[in-house]
Amino acid sequence: MPRNQRILSNTGTYHIMMRGNERKNLFLDEEDKQRFLEIVFAKKKEAGFSLLAYCLMNNHVHLVLQVGEEELATTMKRINASYAYYFNQKYNRVGHLFQDRFKSEPIEDERYLMAVARYIHNNPVKAGIVEKIRDYRWSSYRCYLSPEKPESSNVNTEIILGSISLNQKKAIEEFKRFSLQEETQAFLDISEDEVWTLEQSKEYLTGYLKKEWDGYELQELMKNKQTRNEIALHIMEKTNLSIRKTANLLGITRGSIQYLSKKQQ
């Protein structure tokens, strides 16, 4: 089946989403996330694109960038290839790391650009990893709160903040207020048909327990902290269920799952 032709942006600005192959995690620890960002920052200098926003989740990535002279597909190929090489070398693995080619949608105006930034910055809150946007380390949200800091220099905050107000302090306050508003639009993300249903997850859990823990009941296994954590992490990785649904499936508290998720960030 031929691939759908990528829709080009008149402004050269795109919202990009990449996810791990077979629903697997792209990042297994903080070093992986840091290395991915270092690669993006390095390629930014080489290709001349502008990075407007980002958010790294365990099994997928959101980027908002404005292309330079190099075509988007070439830029993304360089980023993906560099990170896949690092990841495969570190974990002694072979094969594809990313699922298919990256997904993208054009951003044609400032209003939609702000909405996309709000959406991706809220991903960790929506997933239950943190309660407040600013508490998540692996997104560009903090860069918008403190654009003058050296660590914010790799993100072009001027386009969004400048469209809000020429007074930077006022622009930041309005950006914070806007970021907390409820989002009603639909954006590029992991589609629902790529997320396992609760029934599919129950079926998988039954098979997994029979294979790895035959003879033990789930309730009994959940009493042992080490075993509980091992099973919970495995289910989160394989099924991509939300924290709430994972907790319900395993019969444990949401707080236990949130704690594990935070340790993985």
C-alpha cells in the first residue's frame, strides 16, 4: 500500500510525533532522554531548523519545529538514525527502534501553534506522571517560563511569546494562563486504535501471568513489592494503558503506578 503524501506547511512549521516500534519504550532511563535532546540540539545547528517546543514521553516524542534549508524528512532521518544507533549500541540490540516513519501535521498560524504547544506540554499531566506542567523535566515548558536562562537557548520561545505580547513578562504570564486552559481540539498523537483496550489487556495479562508466574494468583503477586513493580512496568510498556486503567487492571492504587512512572522519567 503506498504511503500517504505528507502535507507541506506554508510556514515551514510542523508538529511531529514519533513512537517506539511495537509500542516499546524509546527511553529506558534519564540518560536516554538527555542523549535524544542532545542529538536534536546538535542537528538543529547542522540543519538550521528552529525548535519551538518538545515533550519526551517514554514511548513517544512530540516536536514542534520550523524547517531551515534542509527538508523535514532529511532532518528527521538524521535525528532518528543518530538516536537509534546510540540506543542499539547501549542496549546491545538490533532492528528498528521507531515505528514506521514519523507523523507530522502542518502548523499554519500562531493560534494553532500555541494550542499545539499547550497540548504537548500537558501530555505528562494527562498521563498522570505529574500534577503540574512545570514539574515535568523533559518538555520545553520551563523554557517558556525562563527564556533568559542558558538551558532555554535551544528552544525558540520568541515566536510564541512575541505573538502574545512585546512585553516578555506579560507574555510569559499569559502563556502560563493559556497553558492551563482545557484543550478541546484534536491533535496529532497516538491514535486510539494503537492503544490496547481493557479487554485486550486482561487477555494479555492472563497469558503473561500463566507464562511467567504459573500457579500464583494476581492478588498474591501484588503483595510482593518487587514482583508488583515488575508486572506493572511490563504491563505499562506492552499495553500502553493509562495509569488509571493499569491500576484498575492490577487491582492496586493509582499512586503506586504514578510512582513507577515517575521513576521511569
